[in-house]
Amino acid sequence: MFVSAYRIFSVLLLWLAFSGASRGELVIEITRGVADAIPIAVVPFAWGGRGASPVDVARVVQQDLARSGRLKPLPEQDMLTRPSGPDAIQWRAWRALGQDYLVIGQLNEVGTDQYEAQFFLFDVYKGEQLAGYRLASRGRELRHTAHRIADIIYEKITGEPGAFATRIAYITVSREGGRRIHRLQIADADGFNPRTVVVSPEPLMSPAWSPDGKSIAYVSFERRRSAIYVQTLATGKRVKIADFPGINGSPAWSPDGRHLAVTLSKDGSPDIYVINLASRRLKRLTRSFAIDTEPAWSPDGKRIVFTSDRGGSPQIYTIPANGGKPRRLTFEGGYNARATFSRDGRKLALVHGGKGYRIALLELSSGTLSILTPGPLDESPSFAPNGSMILYATQIDGRGQLAAVSVDGRVRQQLATPEGDVREPAWSPF
Amino acid sequence: MTRVMLSLMLVAILTGCETFGGGGREAADTEAAAGQAAADATTRGLAAGEGATVYEVQTLGTGEAGEGGQAGPDQAGLLARRILYFDFDSAQVRPADIPVVQAHARYLMAHPQLVVTLEGHTDERGSREYNIALGEARAKSVAKLLELSGVAHRRIRVISYGEEKPLALGHDEAAWQKNRRVEIVYGG
């Protein structure tokens, strides 16, 4: 058992090394054994069209599934046959390869810039079809279509919705002509297809998705002072939400999308305030002489957690969202900051200082803290909308880059980005 | 830390000094020129990838500093220092730097048309918004000292960039120490 698991593991690593070299820009690092990940074969899709296939749909699906840590795609070179229709499947061969699931499909060009992807998911042991879909797509949507296929497969097998067809926002900083240029970018969840939505010679910070995924709140220093904006992604139009003297920072959307929790220092030291986006009325939530910042809402909208150094070092506190007495949540170590709730509200991902700065998970019922990443300069954790992974910022080769870790800490992946420093990732809602 | 914040609260706080008052045409020009020079210096510092050394006396010559009258023999030397450094997670001005702040206070008192911006910065460790708060606490500590030396708070502007504008780009203690700083910038 151990030997076979080890063999599969090394084969997987080989495949990962191979796929990482392509223009995939995606490096996956399996940090611990994946012996109990579910084996699945995703056969390269048959191509019906002129020239070469514009997107290797199966490869995108394989990479998505591998990143989850829950599934373990079979390397393509280990596939003995490559069926594209159900009639051509030799079940015994796939069973012999130890595969639990099989995906086959086709991509057809059906018109000018019109494609149709068709795929089937099978249970190999029962020889049974679990799913069969046909998805229409334009050329530039083909990768997105592949992510949707991965979502369907992931949900059929694990019972949880996939989050591959979602997006991420992040900040990049690059030096151009002797100046630092700051960009707020949106990309697919695997880092592909980056689009810039804000550019500024002054810092941009703290992007936060609205719960409907249509807008982003962020901090900009473009007027050489901080201000909070909410920008509609489709139009690029934006509204200034907070432009008070002092700090305007840390925007966090309430789950109903009607309020923003923010940090303001207009009344002295930084405190947490809640802005009603319709009325623009401001409600002050904390009153301390210390630093209170980095608010985050619980999924039910009833509580807000935040970072405060009122006890002498930065720690995480919780306060009712409509006001009340703060209560301290973290006690382990001299530095706990920038917490964010898991989608079920039971855990907090946060930055834990000590031996470097690492991403940790705090189980709220037990108070147990588990460290997920190696550091030394990890920050800005953001949960996937299905709660399966945490996206975070890290330093690799002296450069800010993005990485993701499965919530069990088992699989870590690096999202390589084109140039400059990349930081402050935020994973979109579904 | 908390103690620093507490004492800060007692001095009517300085945020929001966005309006610097009328001032003559000459004053406005001075501000604009000084602001420009400061922006250039920042750019060069980052392009060089080096630390504080590019922040030399550019907008104010040593001769000008002497015009204050109250200046001691080393006033010019103290005034040349535009960057104050801080300890890790601390917003306390180091005792050795207090004379530097006082020299700038004297200069501001002797040049009532000038305004000053205190830019708070931190090293890259820890979370970014917490560092914005820490950078502000550092800048406010310096502002408080200037005020205690007689500078009107409407002439002092405080801004924190947290870890967003590092001077030194390394990832070690030497770089971090250079980045935990408050920059004294004359002009808007």
C-alpha cells in the first residue's frame, strides 16, 4: 500500500514538473502525500475543427482538479487509450490503472468563434455515467468553460461546489521608467487572463469583492492621501466612499452587501466604523486608544473580527456588528492579524507571527490554531468561495507572489504572475 | 505602544490638516517646489534600490537653516536629517532623535510660511493595514513632538504609507531598519 502510494505520488510529481514548464504559469507543489486523493483520469478531449485546438480543455481540468488536493489526475502519458466517446471505453484498462473516475470529451468548432465542449464523467468500477454535459462557448471563454467542467466534476465527486470558474483580485507593483506603478488586477482563479482595473503611481491596497461579485472596494493613495473607493467592474465607474482625514482603510463588505466596515483614524487612533452604503451614515464600532483595524464580517453578518494591539501586541478580537464589547480570540503568540472568516463561520484564517509570518487557521469552538504555510513572509489570506482553499501572498525568490493552500494544509500551489510584486489576493464569491 | 497612543490622544490630534491656510503667493510656490523635490527624491531612492542616503538636503540649504537665529551650532547638521528610524513595532521616537525633531521645530518656527508633511512607514513584516496604522502612529509621535516645541498643528500633515513605499528593497533586518521610518517632507 505504502509502496504503491509512493509510486503514484512520484508519478504525479513528474507530471506536475512537466506541466509546470508549459505556458501554464502554474507551479503546483504537493507538500504532503496525496495517497488518499481520489484518482481520476481526464482524457485529452478530441478536437473537431480547423488547425489545432485553441485550448487544451483536459489539461485545464486536470490542473484545476489537482490544485484542489482532493483529486489526483492520471498523467496523460500513463493513459493506454484515449477514448473520446462512451462506446470506446475499455473499463478493465482504467480499473487496472487504479482510476476511480474517468472523464472523456470533445471540443468542436461549430461556427465562427463558436465552440461546443461535450464531456462525460464515469464511475469506473460501476461503468456508469455520472454526468454528461454540452457547453457552448466563444473562443475567449474556452478556458472559463474548462473551469466550469472542472467545477461540475468536482461537485459530482465530492458533493461540494467547485470554485474553479471564479476570479481573484490582487495588487501588483512594478517598476516602470524609474517609477513604481500600482495595479489592481482581476484574473481567473488559476491566475490566467489578468485584466487591470485600476492603475496608479501611488499605492493601491486592500481589494475586497462585493458579495455579488460585481464590484470591488479598495484603498487608493492616488491623491497622496488614502481614500476608499467602490468600483463597478463591468463599467469601471467608481464612487468614493470614505475620504476622511487620516487613515481610510481595510474595507470589508457585509454579507448582504449593504454596509462596508472600514478603518478610520479621523477621531484619533484607528478605529472600526461601519458605513451604510445607501445612506452613507457612519457608525463607530470601536473606541480604543490603540490600533483597531482589519475588520472582517462573519458569514451571518452578526459579528465583526478585527486586529487590535490594545493588549500590547496585535491580536484578533470579535465584536457584535451592531456594537458591543470586544472579546479577544487569539492568545497563541505575540502576533495575530488580518483575520478572515471561513465560509461556514467556524474558522478564521489569519497571519500568525513568531517564526516568520505564516498563514494559520483558528478553530473558533476549540481555540486550536494550526499553521498552514511555511512563511517567512506570508500574508493576506482569502478563502475560496467553497471554503476548500486559502489564497495568500508570499515571498518567493525575493518577490511577492501568490500561493494557495488547501484548508487541510496538504496541497500548496504557487500562482506565478508575469512581473513585479504581487500581493493582497482576494478570492471572488461564486 | 498603547501608552504612546494614549499620550497622542491627549494632544488634540493632528489628522486632517489638509487646509494649510491662505499663505502668500510666495509661500504657495515654495510649497509646490518643495513638494516636487520631495517627490523626485522618493523616485530616485526607489530606483537606486538603496536606502536613506539619497535623502539629502535638497530643498533647504544649510545657509537657510542658519537664518532661524535660534539655531545652535549643529542646527544645520540636525536639519539635514529628514528621516527618523524606529524600533520594531514601536512608534516611540528614539531619544537620540529628539534633538533632530526639535531642530525642525525651530526651523518651522522661523519660517512660518512652511508646512511639513510627516510620512510614516514600516517594514514589510506583518499585515499591510496594521502597518498603515503603525506608520501613522510613528508620524503622529513626531507630530506631537513638533507641537510640543511650538509648531501649530495646522502646519503639520500626517500620512502613513505603511509598508507600501519601502526605501530599501531587501528582506533582512538591515533593509527592515531602513524602512521603519518617518520622513520629514517640507511642502504639501
